[in-house]
Amino acid sequence: MKSKLILLCVLSVLNTSAQRQADAILVGNSFFSIPAAAPNANSVLTFDDTSFVSENAATPMVMSNFYSSASYADKQGNILFESNGWRLINSFGEVLSYKLWHDDINWPGGSPDTTRVDLTRGPLFLPDPSDSNRVYLFYGEYVTNQPTQTLGFARLDVRFCYALLDIPTQSLISKDHIILDEITALSDMVALRHGNGRDWWIYKPSTRSNRYYRGLLSVNGLSEFELYTVPDMQGREQAYTMTHFTQDGSMMAHFSTYQAKYCQRLDVDRCTGNLSNPRETDLNPMFRSAEVANFILSPDGSKMYGYRLNYNDSTYLRGNYQYDFESDSLALLTQQGTLLFMSPNYKELYFFAKVIDENSTQYFLGAIQQPDSLGNMTNVNEQKYPIINLPVMLAAPNFANYRLGPLTGSECDTIGSVTVGAWIEENLAELTVFPNPSRDKLHIRFTQPTKSKAHLYVINVIGQIVYQAPIENEYTSLDAFALGLNSGIYTVHVHNAKQKLVRKWVLNY
């Protein structure tokens, strides 16, 4: 099969555990063939907690489109998996799946080597909270020219699915698991740490700006997704959307690039997953109606950043710009650059730049070094880090903030230190719950060789503590009816000085 060379961006951000040491982004020039054996076809950019660290320009990983991608890396910054929501590859350049989607959805470009996947915020990798050897890959499935009553022929997802991957073998376990078969906004699945510091809230925007499909990925698996309507918020039509969280997870910003352009900023409750206090900003004067504009949020949520194309119109800025929500001011920061993306450590915003002289062309990773500051105080350095490749970037990477920990002192912080699959197995204690499933009462047997103090927690599927008490005897019984518990899935946690044990409990009246 004949290869076609094209300059494009394969931009991806890792996903691993909260105790990360490094983050990585895959960028570069890619072939419409897999694998790409030529050195320097792609580069892996690695970051630590404070800054950009290094570039590895010899990687066999390559994707065949230039829209938003995502990747999964270990804590040393070695990328293990990469996906554009269509293909899935591992660090050896092996194609684990040319087509993640169901067979009844055609190749968008007609064949595997001409596929262009239009994604505004890409697929998303998340670690399995119940098994440190597995990772979830969430992706949307869209069809072109999908008519709806209100959105005409905008591209929309017709399914929302996930695949499961095995980390030690870098292999695909399964795919095509349907989460939703309702029509939703194109791509743009995002995730936020639950207040316990372990689980993940997952949001998928609907076709209305005030509605989100929301689910929880926890030790109990993936919950059913519910349609959540934000109170006191107007439901505008939307299709191509981009959603970001602030660094501390306290606010979500949502931007629709389809026709009318509005930005909604919402407060987030990491314990319940609820969204509230909507603030809407009309950004229509900044954009043309047909433009699919880039949107990046500053770490504290006070600014938005983007890249403007040159439409030969003096009222439109070319280059990287900043909009300040408080002052309603727009500032052009640099005309040298490409689409911006946030560094995985939330320290800087990056763009790609080049310097051409008579003898050579040099490529750089430019940086907005103070992204929470206003205007010129952002301290832009267009040539901060020399790099090898200069990709053309049309969409920012999709990644979750793995450094975000538990909400200290909150009602859902009690299991913040629990990491299933990483407990010390020394047979110091034993926890048994029975009968399971149960119809009313649950019996708990907890034995340990010493008399160290232990505490019992019962937690529901959204992370709320529904019962807690010290454990004073080997056997404890709970009356579900007396506690006012509804049928559903719960987890029973017992903590002592040396262990944290958990068991799944299914209550079915």
C-alpha cells in the first residue's frame, strides 16, 4: 500500500496513577502508514512536576490523523498506548486495533489509510481504580451528516464506548463496550478526580449546553451514566465542544464552537459530581460563525487562550491570544506559534515555533510561562526549548489531572489513601462480608492477629459515606433498612494501622 507523507500533529498526553513522576506528549510528522520506522518521524516530550525535561525523537509510535489524540504512559514518562479514537497502538508501534468502532459505522475517509477523525477533545485514557494492571480507553463514535431536529448536519457522536487494555502486555483486552447510544456532542469526554482522590467523574456533553451525561469510574467499575441538567442554565444548541477543568478541579469551563459561541463556567462539587453557579460569557464578537476555534483554560480559570488563523481581516488576530473573563479584554501575545496546549504539570502553556535563516530552520517549543497573569505579564518565550519536529496542531490533547489528590478534610476524603491493587499483602487481617448479594442485613467478619484499632466505612457508588463506626468485635452486622439504604452497589472499607481492606457489597431488597 502506497504511503503518503503529510505534516500533521499527533498530540497526546499520558494517563497513569496519581503518584506520577513524569508526563509525556507525543508529537511529530507522521506517515499514512503504520508503523513508521523512520527516526524523527515522531517525538515524545517528557515533563516532570516543574518543567519540560527532554525530547525523544526516535519512537515507532505514529497515528494517521492530525486531530486530538490521547496516550497512556508509565510514571517514568514512557508512553505505552496511543489512540485517536479510531486506531489504537502500543509503544512498539504495533496496531492493536485499526478500528475501535462498531462495524456498522463506516471508515470516515473510505479506507484505513485515508481516515481523518474529527475530534475536538479526543479520546481519553483512565486507569482502572480496581486493578493497577488495566486501563480504560473512552471514545466516541460519530457519523458524518447525521441529521437531528435542531442541529442540522453537524457531526455528532451516536455512541459513547470504552475499551479495556492490559498494561503489562500492552495489549487490547476488549472493545466496543457501549456506554451511551444517545446522540451527544462530538467527542469531548473529560474526567475529574473524585474527592476521594482515587475514582473519576466522567462527563460527556449533550447536544444542549446545560446537559451532561455523567458517570463514575470506581472500584465497583463503571456506573450507569445519567443525564444531568445544570440548574439555572440556558440550554443552547451545541455540537463541536471543548471542556476543561481548572488545576484544582473546582471549576469547569465549557465552550461550543458550533454557530453561536458561548463559554460557560461552572463550579464543580468533586464529592457529588454536581455542577452549579453557571456564568455565561458571549464570545461571538471574537469569532466568525463558521470557525471551529481553539480553546484552552488557564490553570486558575481566570483566562482563556487560543490560536487565531489569518482571515485577512484586521479585526481578527493572528497568533496566540488571551481573553480575560474579569476585564473582558483581549490581548495578542505572539504572532509566532501554533495552537496552544497546557503542559501536563499545569505550569506553562506551550506552542510550536520556528526560526528560518539562510542555512537552516530551527524548531522551538515556545512557552507562556505565567498563564494566570494578564497580558504581557504572562512572560512569553517564543524559543524556550529547542526541539526537532514542528507539527501542525489543530486540536489540543485530552488528559485528566492525575496530580489532583483527595479533598483534605472533606466528607469524601476518608478513602483518599486507599489504592486497590497496591495494598500490602501480609495477611495481617481478613475481611469477609456475607451474604452477598444480601436482601436486608449484612454480616461483616473482620479478624486480625493484633488488637490494633480499626474503623469501618460503607460507601455508596458516588463516593458518599453512608455508615461509619469503629470495629470492636470480630463480627458486626448492619441493618440496611434501618440505615435507610437503597438497593445498589456499596463498598465496605476497613482500615487498621497497617492495612486498608475493601469488599464489594450488592444490596437488593
